[in-house]
Amino acid sequence: MNSRTTVMISIVLAMLVASMDATIMNTTMPIIAKELGRFDLYAWSFASYMIASTILSPVAGRLSDLFGRKKVFGFGILLFLIGSLLCGLSASMVQLVIFRAVQGIGAGFMMPFPAIIAGDLFSVEKRGRIQALFTAMWGLSAVLAPLLGSFFVEYMTWRWIFFVNLPICLVSFFTLLPYKENYQPKKAKVDYIGAILFAVGVTFLLLDTIVKDNKILFFIVGAVFLVVFYFFEKKQASPIVPLSMFKNKMISRININAFIGTTALFGTASFVPLFLQNIAGLSLFMSGVALLGTAIGWMAAAVPAGKWILKYGYRILLIIGNILLFFTGALLTQLNPSHGFWFVFLVMIVQGLAFGLLTTVGMIGVQQLVGGHERGISTSFFMFCRNMGTAIGVTIMGALLTNGTNFMQGIHHLFLYGFIGSIFALLTSFLIQKNTAEEKRMAA
């Protein structure tokens, strides 16, 4: 096998374990909390992973610009492996929360690289197919995670939800070794202070979505750190997040649109299964199968996206993606007890088409609109905007669900919120300008 093939195996396996670990605990965590105690730390076992992985993604992308993709990606795989081992050996809930953070740091260092390395290796036309392959891994993990979680809890021990990562991570690491990257890193001083300011600021903003008390204080502290970070970065020769990148209005508006769209409706996958189980009476497995509609639609849009970009450009495709997202939001506001598997499955296909277009076209756009030495941070910052939007959106939806007078009212309110958010996402998509020079260059 050539190095391109081996690195594809490596990044696909890394995506699989990182995506499974984001969801596999959904079905097993009640059993884990019962054995380890400290149920008050239940939510933190999810939060520590989410916060660490979200914060580290843009930092990892920037470090790969400075030191090369292979070194940073390999470090992430090994750290994720160590975190998985420690999680499996946890003797208390406190340990599990801490080790989940270690695992999340590893995931943060791994998750941007499928898109970054694909941007280095493949043309725009082929990149849509590669993104579809990555989407297939997310779809596979959505089904595998609850199945594996239930199997390990029933027939072995919950600790195997973490131990199963070890052989997969080892294969991912060793298949990465033969890779000879064609990207030449641009050596520069690492902006450690900027990275710390950014990490602290984002941590407090994410904690604000989780904690119940002192929410205003957490928001203010996070905002202050990010303001200090902004002014500090303006003075750096090699900032951890190059602010010059945002002078490109198209990149800024693509990122804003990605943030609003995911804040609005990307959290659907967290709440549709609850409706199917509690109202439609479907099993855990069948409610997971319904989410495969998202993967099907996503792949259908992502595979030809590269060719469509060359033919139609970014702007029109992003507008079409947001129209589909708006249509999804409208359908979900009509969800009622008479709806079952097939209605939800078809809506998920439409939503998959929407996010397949928005994510693939947006990802390729932010990669192509910067130089090679900023591709890592540009790609990972796009992912960061999507992750932040998802975290905030899921929190708002969860609050609307729990504050409803009954379950169906909560479901109605959270999807009404998603629909309103999709309107704002659609409006911002019209602000994305046509980049004639870049589109002519790609077509040449």
C-alpha cells in the first residue's frame, strides 16, 4: 500500500473511535454512575470530553501548520489511547471525569486532521467523496455506539467501551507511520500565551452552557479572556489564531453561517431518539437507525459537492443548503404523536442533505481561500465554529425540553427554536459573496 492509502486508513479509524466515544456513553453512563457513585458528576463525564475536544481542535490545526500534520495527528492518537486506557481503569467518578478530559484532548488533536490532510492530498473535485467517506464513519458510529455499549454492559463490563479503542488506536497510529506528507511546515515560535487565553475564554463560555448557578459570571469571565486574547493576538508575529485570516469576508461569513446553522438544528440528533422512544414507542436500536437518514442524505450531497463547487461556486450551494435546512426546521415543528419512524427518517435525510452541502462546501471553501500555511487553522476553526454552535444549540434545546409542561410541549418548543434559528442561518447565507477570482482559479 502507498502512503496515501495507509494515511486514509489511519484517519478513518481515528474518526471512528473519536465519534463513537462522543456518543457511546449515552446508553452506558447510568450503569457506570451506579457502580462508581457520585451521580452529581454525571453530566461532567460528557462535559469534560466535549470542552477539551472543542478547545483543542483549533490549537491542533495551528500547530500542524507550524510542525506538520503527521506529528500532531500522531500525538493526538497516542493521547486518546492513553485517555481511553485510564478511563477503563477508573475507580471513581472523579477519575473518570478527569480521564475523559484527557481523552477529549486527544480527540481534539485528532478530529481536524481528516479534513486537513484531505485538503493537502486531494483536489477539490475529489474532496467531496472523501468527506462522504468521513460522514459514513459518523453514520456507522451512530449505530455501532449504542449496540456496542449495550453489548459490553450486558455480557462483559462497561470498561470495554474504552478498552475497545486501544487496538483501533494502535492500528491507526502504525498505519500513519509510512505517510510521507507533501506539506512543508512553516517553522515559527509557538504562541503559548495566546493558546492559554483562548482555551480559558472558551472553557468558561462552554461551562456557562452546563452550570446552573452563576451563569452570568461564567459568561463575563469567558468574554473578558477572549477580548484580552484578541488584543494580544494582534501584536503577535505568529499568533495561534491568525486574525488576518478573518479579513477575508467570505471566510468570516462562512464561519458565521456554520455557527448559526449548527446552533439551530444540529442538535436534532440528540432529541429525535427521545421522541421516537418515549412517544413512538421504538426501541433504542430503531431510534438509532432513524438517524442513519442523516448519514444517507449527507453522503448524497457530499459526494458530488466538489464537482458542484467547480460548476456553480460556493455561494449558491450554501444558499441551497440553508434552504434545505429551513425546510427541515419547518417539518420538525409539525412533529406530533401520530408521526413515527418513516416521517423522522425522511426528515433526517433532508437534514443530511442540508448539512452535507453546508459542511462539505464550507470546509472546502475555508481551505481554498487561504494559503497552505494557514489551511490547518482555517479548517480547524471552521470545525470549532460548528462545535461551539452544536454545544450551545443542544444546551438551549435541552432547557426548552425540560421546561415544557409535558414532553411533547418541550419537543415542540425546541424544534420551534430550531426553525427560527434556521431562518437566521438562511438570511446570513445571502451575505456570503461570490469569490470570482478563486472560482476561476479552481476551474482552470
